[in-house]
Amino acid sequence: MRAFFAIELPDKVREEIYSNIKELKKLELSCKYVERENLHITLLFLGEIEDKVLNERIGLLEEDFSKMENFDISIEDMGFFYNRRGLVRVLWHDIIKNSRSIEDICKIIYAYFEDILEKNGLLGKHNTFKPHLTIGRAKKINKHQNELLKDWGRRYNGSNKKMEFNVEKISVIKSDLTPEGPKYIVLKEIGLK
């Protein structure tokens, strides 16, 4: 199965982010936006993993995570990842407050699953992890549309909007790819202290 670790969002935060997505849709750009129910903060994407292996290692993680304090985070500015031509490829929200706590959690998960990441060709991709929340992926946009998107991002960032919440658990999520888009199923929630 395909699986990943994530921080799920409280309903209030999910609704606020989705209202931003609805505003972005008004720009009528060629983007695939994340569905409301699929919004989350990805911590580590594992790729394919056997159920038995995943469950064994989750047991070990539970022990480590039970010693970690829960923490507050703040979702703030909007940012972009670009392709080689300088056009927006991915739209995301930045995690500002306590991104260090998220990075510490990622390092622990990474240590338990390094061999799986290597097997799936994902090992190097997690060395430069930046905590973020993906809200969409640009398909085919031209330079004019690219500028519209960047202008929208600058206006949003100038509004100083913040969405804060407390992280009390980490979720292990199964990802089933379908023609309609990914379907996520929470397999396990691992509580923090």
C-alpha cells in the first residue's frame, strides 16, 4: 500500500484554507486544487510499504512519540515551488510557528523508515524537507497566469492571516490513487504527550 505520515487539520483551519482555494479558483488557472477533505500537512511520504512492516514500526514510533510534548503551530504565508522555467508548480501554505517541532518528528519517522525510502527511491527527497501544506498543483500556466498567481500570493501574505492550532497526534494515512484523485484513509493516529 502507499502510505504517508501527516498532521491533520482541525475543521476550522480546513474551512479557512478551503475558502482561500475557492478564491484562487476565481483566477481560472489550470490548477488541480486539493479537495477540502484531503488537506493536511505531509510529514513524510513513504511510497509503497507492506502492511506488516508499517505496523511493526508504528509500534516503535508510538513509544517515541508518547514522550514528545504536543505543540502549537501556525499556518501563515502562501508560497510556491517552481519548475525549471520559473513557473509555479506547487501552491502551499507555510508552517511558521514551531516548524522545528515538526522537523524533529520528521527526523524520528525518517530514522525508522530510511530503508523503505531508499527502496522506493525517495531517500534524497527528504533531506531538504520544509514543513508546508500543499493546496494545489499548477498544470499548464503561462507567464501571465504565473504573475496573476504570484500577485494573489503577495496580497494574501500582506493580509497577515494566521491559522493556529495545537498538534496532539500524528496520523498514518493510506493513499489510494483513483481517476478522481487520491482517496485517503487514516490507518492510525499516534498521540503526543
